[in-house]
Amino acid sequence: MADRVILHVDQNSFYASVEMLRYPALRDVPCAVAGDPVNRHGIILAKNHIAKNAGVKTAETIWEAKQKCPDLILVPPDYARYLYYSRLARKMYCEYTDRVEPFGIDECWLDLTGCPRDDGLDVAEELRRRVKEELGLTVSIGVSWNKIYAKLGSDLRKPDAVTAITRDNYLDVVYPLPVEDLIYVGRATAHKLRRIGVRTIGQLAALGPTYLRSVFGVVGLNLHAFATGLDETPVAETERENTVKSVGNSLTTHHDLYTEQEIKAVTYMLSESVTSRLRDAGMAARTIQISMRDYQLYNFERQAPLPFPTQLCSEIAPAATELILEHFERGQKIRSLGVRACNLIPISRLKQQSYLAREVKREAMLRLEETIDDLRGRYGGLSVRRGISLVDRTLTEHDIKRENVIHPVGFFGP
């Protein structure tokens, strides 16, 4: 039986690369996409290669990064824009195969087995060129006969590179690598492996499945399969149903929420993010769930069924707001809010021609919200805004007074 042809495509420094595309001057300076310390999210989300060479690391705090790189330019994240470029890339991948499995917003596996074009290296080089020419971004691509080694290949050479791990070279390429380089081998598992003398993937493979199962249980069998290239996990089909179980977003606000109007403003902002992602996933929600945390860090969640499945902000936001306000006590100080769409079904199940006035209105609203998605993807998350979001801009947009922070001109106001 012939080997599969698997690609793993990883968009290089994705968030930072999108920002450098928008602000070309950032290409020549150390920059990073980071949460807002004023809004209690002060970590590095992505960095460019100049910042990386200065020692800046993803997930470290902003103050740690600044100690290493005092001139670091910080850019607030614009998730709508990142989703827009992610969609464009996935649409491109789908031209080659119907088996495209996302792994986060910036990574995908592609299975070319049995496709008209199944030369992995040839397709990988073409994709690398097309992403650069058509999107202005770069990718690293791994090519192998299994998902694990394809992922390893995309990590080996960055940026803008293709790496093949084959039956002929995997012993030389893969086995000397640190065991932590294997996907799903986290810090705790790596620590346990080091305790039994395993530091490289080759050493892990040499232990054999029987011994690894005695130490790690069933997980040990997976570790052996990952290390030796025996993993046969399929690449999911692009339109496979129920891949997404729920879609949610939460926010710890710039200041505690005191009023119903403030709660409504934040709830609508969260609902817009949730429904945009629902539309991107081709799903509709049948249940809405909210979460709240007050200033004493007391948490609770509530959920309620929706009248009918939906992916419209104009329907989910009012339902979420009503559910929150049912449990909001006057004088209570809310520190964070969350909105989650649950009990999802594919939107394809809902497509039916209807001339009822309500359904015609819903279709028009869907077209409007999809247009807004596209505008935000092209021109920034704040290019189109609801009036309720202007109640208190510190709640619904990033702080603009910090030094070394770039904002899209004209989107944030004075």
C-alpha cells in the first residue's frame, strides 16, 4: 500500500506578519502583537523575527519582553483581520484537496493522497509561492507520510521554507530532535520522559510500545506511534460536520462593570466575535451560554435554549444580554463576561427557501452581517461598529495612550 501524502502548512509569525503587511514600517523594527496590560492581558501573542532574535518569546509577559528588547513596538491584536487572512489561505488550500484540517488559526494539515496532484513537494513549493504572492505572507510547509512528521517538518525550517521528511531520511532528521518537538508532548510528559533518560525522539522510539505502555498507559502507545512515524490519524475532511462543538469568547474588562448599559455594550461586542466565528465555521447555535465573574472572583455560568438555530448577532446578543441581566444584581461589580454558542448544527441543515416575512428579514440580516465580517477583515475590527460600543470606549477598544503601540488611523477616534 502506498504511503499517504500529508502536508502541514504553518503561517510564519502569523499575527505579526499580518500587522507588518498592514504597517510595512514594522518590518525593519522589533515588533510584537500583545495583549493590553491595562486591560489585564499583558503577554506576547506573536513577534517578528527581529524581536525573536532579540530574545522575545511568545507567551512571556510584556515587561519581560521589554527588558530584553527596550525598543520593542507593541501592536494590539485584531482577530477579525487574522481570521480574514486565515480564511483566504484555507480557501487556497482547498483548491488542492477536500481534506484540509485546521490546527489553530494559522496551521493546517492537507492530505493529497489520491488527488489529481499528489506530488507533495511540488504542491508545497507552489503553495509557498502563492501565499507569498497572493496574500503577502510566508509559510513553512512540512511534507511527509503522516501528520506528526509533517508537523515536525514545518517546524524545522522557518520562515518561507519546505521540508520533506521521508522514509529515507527520517532516522537522520527526526530521531536526533528533542522529544519536546513532538506534537502533544507537553512539559509534564517531557519531564517524565527525562526522568527515565529519554531526551530525544530516537531514544523514545527505542523504548518500544510495551515498555511505554507500562509507564504511560495507553498514552505510551501514542507516543511510540508519534516517534516512529506509525501514526495513521486521518486528516479530517474540510466540511466534516460537528468538528466545532461550541464557539465562545470572554473578556476581562478595563474596569469593573456597574451598569446594565456597560454590560450590554460588552455583551454585544463578544456576541459579534462569536457569531462571526460561527459563520466562518458554517455552524448555527441552538443554545446560548453566558459566564460572569465579579470583583470578588465569584464565577457562575448559565445557559438557555434559543428559539431557533442561529448565527446572527442580532439574535444571539439580545438573548445573551437578557440571560446576563436576569442574574445581575444592582450594585454588583462585574470583572469579566463570557458568551458561548453551544449545541451547534451545520448551517447546511437549515438552508431552505422561505418567503415568510420573518425568514426574508433574517436572510437580509445574514447578508448584512457577512458584509460586515468582510469589511472588518479588510479594514480592521473597528472599521464598522455598533452604536452601543461607543458607550464607553475603554470597554470596547484597546487603550490608545500607551507608548509604542500602533493603532489603525481613523478607527479608534481621538
